[in-house]
Amino acid sequence: MASVNQFVVPVVDEALILKYDQPGPRYTSYPTAPLFTDRFTAADLWAEIEATNAAPQPPPLSLYFHLPFCESVCFFCGCNVTFTSDRTRPVGYTEILIREMDMIVPRLRPGRPVAQLHWGGGTPTFFSPPQLQALFDAIRSRFAFAEDAEIGIEIDPRETTPEHFDVLARCRFNRLSMGIQDFDPKVQQAVNRIQPEDLTRNTIETARQKGFSSISVDLIYGLPHQSEATFAKTLDAILRLDPDRIALFNFAYLPKQIRHQKAIEATALPSPREKLAILRRAIAEFTRAGYRFIGMDHFAKPDDPMCRAQDNGTLYRNFQGYTTHAGCDLFAFGVSAISSVGRTYGQNDKNSREYAAAIGAGRLAIVRGLRMSDEDILRREVIMRLMCDFALDMPALGARFGIDFPKHFAPCLEALRPLEADGLVRIADGRIEVSPAGRLLIRNICMAFDEHLAKTSAQFSRTV
């Protein structure tokens, strides 16, 4: 078995991929968001906050702010976005976010430090520099930040100016991520996102000059007109840019759910065989260049905190993907944002008008969520450790939760036997170990432990 530190690019035949290439969750949470119910209300979140406040040592805070505005539509996007050219919209939206914070903050036990802040979208840099400053000042005046807090933002190089960077530097932002997807002009035209390499390079250079300690770029494979040969040129360009982290996402083509994806012709998408070739080529190029394959869709330089977290067993996943801040209560603000507090998940209304109306009326905009059972907590830990560590010590985890692991999960282990026969996983000596080939299909492996999967009719992206 390859260790986490030494990933060997597997030889996986097309037949095996086609066998397991099926819709499945990305497991940024467990239970997954389609299981959320409208029976969960703001009252349930308030109760969980009170329970957390009563703990001897409440956990640190992670804050997420969803800034939903974009001027133009990227056809691949699956985020909750408001398309507008009205640059005054952020002013009113910031006022709503302030009201939402002012409902939450007084209910929190004083002194809980913010370990992580992230602004996502949409396009956060749709906000003008003064608008970003005003939002940050409002957050900073209401929360106490840890001295070493991770403060990150998603930017669009097409919407980011030197003045934006001046504000972000003053506000102590230290992590930045940006979408690239693919530098091929034909692909960019097909997805309506024209972003030249030179513009991207200049943005990264400016960010480094302004003191950002970590820069991450996002790529997508499975987009229209992509091939291994064309994407190889993008890979070369990415390595020249030398980012600290790379995310390589599998395109979730869901035109029935996401209307603007109908602008993408299904016939232009690469075949499963070509997608596999693109993925294998990317993994080979990035690992050869010294990046570690963190898991599923993330790569990082060996000295990155994400690698250190994986080494010490504290890497985790949340709604933003892999994170080094396990154990925080996540409070999410803004339209559609999902909080994860204690044993609960709570999601704000996805409709911007309904969200604003609820906050304006002095009530939280939570419309769905759930409270995890003891079994959910157990299975979440199993899935998270497999997603993050690619291995699981069954006796150790069983002892933590007071169960006989092989007996408790007998049906799940039996469901893994066909995957074991195909060389994706090994179950022996009290351990579950994922092979290099299995890492490409880690979602399939985790699905064996998901007792809720059969209960939902939700459409998920394909696993490869």
C-alpha cells in the first residue's frame, strides 16, 4: 500500500471506472444536505448554541459569509449566485449580514475565538474595496479573532484590482483561492469564462507581494471540449504559476437542477475514458512536481498546513472542502449558507428575497437542517477518516465509540468486499486501507457506510 506521503499513480482500466462511475455524495457533511428537513428550525439551533455554551470549554469558531453576486454567469457553476450589474447591491446585503450577526453574537458565550474566516460566493470581489472594508469592520467589531486566525477569500482575477488587495492586506487576509478551471480558449468560450493566463499570473504575483501566505487555484475536469492533450497545456501553466494548493474538481453536470448548465451541450463533454485520462495525467503531473495528493480533489505542497494536518490525523472536511480546522463550530451567514454547530446543521433560505425578509423581520432565515443521532456522529467519523486518511483503525475507533466495529458495521464491510476484490480497498489486521486506485473512487468506498443514501432521491455528481 502507498502511504499518504507517497502516492503512486494507479493504472486503472476503463472497465473498472465505468463499473463504479455512478452518482454519489462528495461528503462535505454527513448526513449530506439532501437529508436536511424543514422540521429543523431556528429554535433547534438556539437550543444547540445554549448546550454548547454550557460546555466546560466551548470550541473555537469558524465563520463563513456567502457573498452571492456575480456580473456574468459561468455555465459550469453550481453555486447559489445572484447575477447583477448593480454595484450598489452589496451595501444593502451587508446591512442584512450585520443584522444576522447581531442576532447570533449575543447568544454566544463570550470569549470564543475565531480560528477561521472565509468569504465565498458568488464573487466576493464583486464588492468594491470600500464595501469589503465595511463588511470586515462589521465582523471584526463583533467577534474576537485568534492571533493566528486563518482569514481567506475566494476571488475572481477579472474582478480584482490592486485596491482590493490593499484592503485585504489591511484586514489581515492571508489565504486566497481563485477559479481558473481551464486555460484552453475553446473550453473557456464554451463555459462563458474568459480568463487569460497573463491576467491570472499578474493577480497571483500581486497577492504574493501583498503578503498572502497561501494561494490556491481551482480547476475542473469534465468540461466541454476538454481532452488529455488540451488539459496538459493547462497543467503546465498551473505549475508555472506555482500555487500552494490546487483543487481539481469533477464537473457536476446537472442541467435539470441548474438551469444555466443547459447552455452546455452534453455531446461536447469528454467521455468517461477521456475524463479518467485527464485525471490520471493531472495527478501524475502534480505529484511529480512535488505536490501531495491530499485526497479526492485536493493537492498541496509538502510544507502546507493541510499536509501537516493529514500527517497528525486532524484533517477534516466541511462545506468548503478539506480543512485544517476540525472541531470548530461553523456559523455561516448569508443566503443559502449552512452552519454546523455541535450536533446540528442549519441552512438559510436559498431564495435571496425570502432570506432578506426573514432577517429584516428579526428572525433567523433557517429553513432546513437536522440534528445528528449518535449513529450519525459515529458514521460521520468513519467517513471523514476514510476521506482524509485513506485508512481506518477499526479497534481504535470502536473503542472511542464503545462498539465492536466489525460487528456493528458487518453489512458495510460486506458491501466493501466487491471493491476489495477489485483492488480498491484492503480489509485486514483490524484496518481498512484504501489503495491508490481506491483513492480515485473514495466516494464509492464511503458510500458503503452511508445508511441514509437509499433514503434520498437527490441527484449527485458522478464519482469520477
